[in-house]
Amino acid sequence: MKIIRWILGRIILIIDFVTRPKKIIRSEEEQQKIDNTFSNHSIYQFHTCPFCVKVRRYLRKESLNIELRDARNNKKFREELKTNGGKIQVPCLRIEKNINTVEWLYESSNIIEYFEKKLRNH
């Protein structure tokens, strides 16, 4: 089963690379505003997870510079996801609202919807 998952993961990455969407081009000032808006966001992900690929493709298309955290290979990030997010499920968006308040958002469609709403209101 591990071999099949490894092969499928590589196929997903190849298809993603070949069909990668173009980035939106914004003015430097506008891009900086958006980067500042999302500076307190990070995404916990597995590199070959199809749902994580979906979110990364969206981030690329919208030119969103969000920190990606590898929850498969980085024990610290995996433990943060489990302890603070409540479960090891990816993709997961971590939104630091302030020093004491962090929101964890799961499900690729919900994450993309969150970003779309934030961009519309930006």
C-alpha cells in the first residue's frame, strides 16, 4: 500500500507541475497589502496530499504568500497540529487572530472559501 501511495503521490505532483496555474500579477503596493493581511496565516499540509495540492494551486493562482508547514515530515508541526488543532488532518489553515487567539480551519474547500471572502473584503 505504501508503494501505491508513493506512486500516486508522485503522479499528483507531476500533474500539478505540468498544469500549474499562472499567478495573478498585482502592483507591488497591492501585493504588500495582501501579504500583510495574511502574514499571520499558515497551512499545515502533506506535500503529496491531493487536497493540499488543491489549496497550494489556489494560493499560487491568487499570489498568496502563505507559510506552508510540512506536518508529515516535521515532528514539531505535526505535534502543533495535533495538540492545538485537535487532529492530524490536512490541509489545515492556522489563523492567528491575536497572541491568545488562534483559529484552525480544516477542509480544502472551506480554506479556499475563507481566502476568497478575505480577498473580496480586502
